[in-house]
Amino acid sequence: MVGTAVGPGDTQNDAWQFINQLKKENLFLISLDVEGQWFRYHHLFQNLLKRQLQRHYPPNEITTLHSRASEWFESQGLITESIKHALAAEDHVRAAEIVERHRHNEFDADRWYVVERWLAMLPAKVKRQRPSLLMTDGWVAYCRLQLERIPVLIQHCEAAVGDRTLEAEQAGELEFFRGCIAYWTGEAEKSRRHLEEARSRLGSKERYVESETELALGLARCMTGDKELAVTALEDRIRGAATQEGVYFAKLIGGLVLIHLLSGDLAYALAEAKRFRRVAAINRLQNHKAWSDYLEGCAHLQTNELDVASRHFSRALERRYILETRAVLDAFSGLALAQQLMQQSDNAQETEDQLQRFADELNDPMTLAVADSCAARLSVLRGNPSPAESWTRSLTEEPAPESLFMWLEAPLITQARCFIAEGSKRSLKAATESLRNLKQQCEEWRFTCQIIEIAVLQALALEKRGRADEALDALKDAVALAEPGGWIRPFVEAGQTMADLLMRLRQQNVSVDYIERILAAFPDTASTTPLPDLRSTSVERGFESENVSQISDPKSKIKNSLVEPLTNRELDVLELLAQRLQNKEIAEKLFVSPATVKSHLESIYQKVNVGNRREAVDKAKKIGIL
């Protein structure tokens, strides 16, 4: 008997008779298989048995039992347990091989965080000697955007390979990481070359690796000014893929979302984000569901649809421990910003506190920097920039794609906001110089989304410096970039001085209708012009291609059946309710608390006008939701 499981050939006859007696008395045991040959012990009883085992059996027999247990657990798909027993048998090579055999399956199943836990179980010396494990560690670092770790891992991998020749797929992974580092350091052409080489070496076996390579190559092509090719290539891959290919299919669509957000095209970004969400839902990809909510939240925030953005960010944060770290930080920041813009200061403060706790948990310089930046930005919005002044002057970061990209919270841009809010000649000059440098870099990297943000702040800084004509010129640039995508929020966040500037620009007959829509979003500006409807915009622009229509969303039927439609989360709850799951089980599936599930159920009952679970399911089937 050993570990957490025991089988009929593991001990002498008297021990097995003891197990049979325990089974008969239903004590301490949970069956692991249909035949009743393997059991899991209660953890306290397990500790007792371990001590007895060590007392009565020599170490070599115990090692043999651990090895057999490792083989059995792997055969049953219980990989974590298999690794534990291999390590208990001090068979580090087998433990490493188990991770190598199953790492791609977990990545393909949208569970990178499981592989991270596996790697943490292995001795550092073993990982450093095996190229596959080093590259696996590289993928985890990539998911966490811990880019500083990747060059070192590449060096260790090359040293571990030595004079040997890597398999084509492994060579492709190395080329991916080289291209990844080049992209995030702004070396666009170099990144593109490495990623094209990676794609040529990869087969179709590791779909996660292939899809990440296609996504990264699309971004590199955009950085080199070849957006049309980037979009066309991804769409061609999407047409050749099947919806059921899960992570591969979702990653390709996610690449389109990122490209459109970077380009400032919110209508296209939102339409693709919704398609992304449907694919994630069909394939039950929890990580990608979180990404879809985060990306939709970004698009809605920029159009100043603050309540909608808040709901998406909140849903993304329900999966914060399976979502990639940088997206979690941005979702927190976006939620806090939306809440503050809606004058929900208490909620914004609570979100800010949660972000700080999350950053403290990770204790990583990048996460702490983003948390501090968000706090400084909220202080400015609350009209009290003083608490942010020490942080503003201590920030010495240099512009880099990894810290700017399409992120909602970019510390260098927030630093400029704080300088402007401080309002001294020195701080305004510092803001102007910093923004000029940032704009030049973002133009080189073709980060249009950040250029819009920067141009708005440039106009504000110049206006406060008394350079009115230059301020209007900068604002014209911002409006020209923002109008095609329907950007609203950057102007509103800049405050009343920006509203005054916009009214002066309107008097010059510049983008009059668009400026009216922006002014309508300012809380103290009288205007009745409605905000644009991104969904209708995307259709008018001919966006709804065959790729979108191929994945119909049955949930949309509800709009024709109910006065007040169910939210996406309520629809998720309803679908699980139809499977006769209890509140606790639904909560586990959706990564929320049972109290949250209960709240959703009460809302569902009210909206569909029923009184209990069965009636809700029956009504949903009648009106075509289920």
C-alpha cells in the first residue's frame, strides 16, 4: 500500500485481506475504478498507512510500488498523480518524460496553468537538461508575459541540445521564441523572419504551438506595415479549420481581434471578439472565454459604453487564475477605470484594492508597476493627483512594445497624465516631451490605439501650456485617427478642458457630427446625438462574412422572445441547469460562488416569468433558447 492508491498485487495477502475488510465495512476508502481494484484513502488514513509501510517494507519495495502507481495513474489520464509517484520513486527521468508526453495535450485543452504546476514539481537540474522542458517553461513565461525569462531559456535550450539535431517541431518552437522576443523589443522584420521560419518547421500535430505562431506572425506583419496580408492569412487559416479544433480555431480568431484593436478599428474588433466568444463557448475553453470577455470589454470601454464594458471585465476576472497575467491586470484596470468614469468611486476603489492584492500575490515587477500605475490614474480622475506625484517621478521605464501594445493601462502614458494633472511648467514640459517620444515609437510599431490616446493627451498638454494653435492641430490628428473606429472614452477621460477644445474644433467645421457624439458623452455637455451602435456599424461595413455566419449563436434567439434578454452568464447558468446540475456544481463549472449562481437564478426566474428550476428549463425550451 502506498501513496493515495492501492491495488490487489501491491502487498502480501494479509494486507489485501485487510483492504477487503475495509471495503466491506465502507471505511476510509473511495473506489477509483469500476472493478473495485483501486481505491483512494482518506488523507489521515493515508498518512497512517504510509508510516506502516515504511515500518514494515524495505525502501526498494516501496520504490517499486511508487513506480507501478505512476504507470497506472498515467494510463488512467491522472497525470499529476503519475508525476508525484515518479518523483517519490526518485525516477526524475520518468517524471520529466511524463510532462513531455502530455504538455501539448494540456495546452491544446486551454490549460497552460496545469503545465506550470507540473514544471514546478520537477527539480531545476532536470528541467535544465531537457530541451522540451525548457521550451515548455518558455510557453509558461510567454503566457505570463515574463519576457525577460525567455532569452535565458533559449540559451539553456541551445546548451542542452549541444551537437544534436532538434526535431523539426522543437526547432520550430525555438524559432517562435526568437520571433516573440524580437516582436516585443520592436524588431519587426527580425520577428517576422523568425516566425515565418517557425511556421515552415512546425507540423499540424501541436495545434497550440501552430496557432500561437500564426497569431504572432500576424502581429509581426502588422508591425512591418502589412496588415492586409496579416488579416488575409489568418482568415484563410480560419476557413481551413474546423470549429471543433478548439484552441487552434480560437487563437486564429483572437489574432484578428488583436490586430483590429491595435489598428483602432473597434467595429471589426468587437465583431471578431463575439465570434471568438462563440468558438470558446462551443469548445468549453475557459481561458478563451475569459479572453473574449476581456477583449469585448476593451472595445466597449473605448466607445464609452461603460456599463457593458464593466460587465465584460467582471466576467473575465471571475477566471483571473486561469487567464494570462497581463490580461488580468488590464481587466482590473479597465474595470476600475469604467467604474470611476461612471462616478462609482467606491466600486473603483474596491477594484483597485483587488488589483493591488493580485499584484502582491505575484510579487512581480511588471504586475506591481501596472497596479501602481492604475492607482495613479484613478487619483488623477478623482481630482487629487498629489498621491501619484512620487510614483510619477520615480518611473524610469523606457518605451517598449510589451508595456504599450493595446494595453488599457500603460504606465508611461499614465505618467504623462499625471504630469499634465500636476500642471506646473516643468511637469507640462515633461509631459509634452514624453508624449512626443511615445507617439514616435507607437507610429514605428503601428500601435494606432495608443497613438489616439497619446494624441489626445498631447492636445491637452499643449493647451495647458498656452499653445492653443498647436493644441488644436494635435486634436485634429487625434480626431482623424479616432473617428473611423468610433473612439469616445479617451476624449471624455481628458475632462472639461478637452470638451472646450472639441467645441473650438467643431467651430472650424472639423468632423462636426463625430465631435457632437463625443461631446454627448461628457456629463456636463448638452447634446442629444446618440452614440454609434457598433453592431449595426459592422454590418453596414460588410463585416459579417461567411466565417461569422458559419458559427451561429443560438442564444441570440432570446432577443425575440423576452422583453429583457438574459445576460451571457445567465444563459451559461441556464444551460447547466438543463443538465440537472445543482448550484454548487454550476458554481464549480463557471468558477463562481454558489451565492453568485443563486443570484443569477433569481434573475432568470424574473426575466422568463417562472418560479422554479424546472419551469425555467421548460420555458427556455419552448421559446427556443435551449
